[in-house]
Amino acid sequence: MADEDGEALHTVAEALQRAEELCAEAETRLQTARDIYRQLLERLPESHDRGQIARRAWETDGRLQARPLYFSEAGQDRFLDE
């Protein structure tokens, strides 16, 4: 087995550890992206791009499993609730 850089992972424990590290990195990056989207929504209340930004924020929340109470395709129900 090898990681994304081609470095050999010799044991199952090494592979599991590397996979956990990658998941943690991905979650951190997704949280940063979500924060950027939220900041954009706050700073651009009249923007024509607001719908696209809100959709991307919604998709990112889905990847983070941070939207258990809402079921709409692009987050409209959360927007109405807030």
C-alpha cells in the first residue's frame, strides 16, 4: 500500500494512521471553506452570487454532516429558519 505521495505503508496500522490523518486534514479544510462561505454571505448581503455561495456552504455542511435538521436540496429551509 502507498499513500498519496507514493510513500509505502508497510502495515495496516500505518495505513489506518495515515487515513485518519488525511481525514482530519480534510475536515479542517472543509471547516475553513465553510467559514469562508459564511463570511461571504455576511459581507455580501445584496450580491447576485449569494445563492451560489449559500448552495456551496450547504454542500460543505453536508460533507461535514453539520445539517441534521434540514433537508432541502440547497439549504433553503435553513435560510428560512435563520
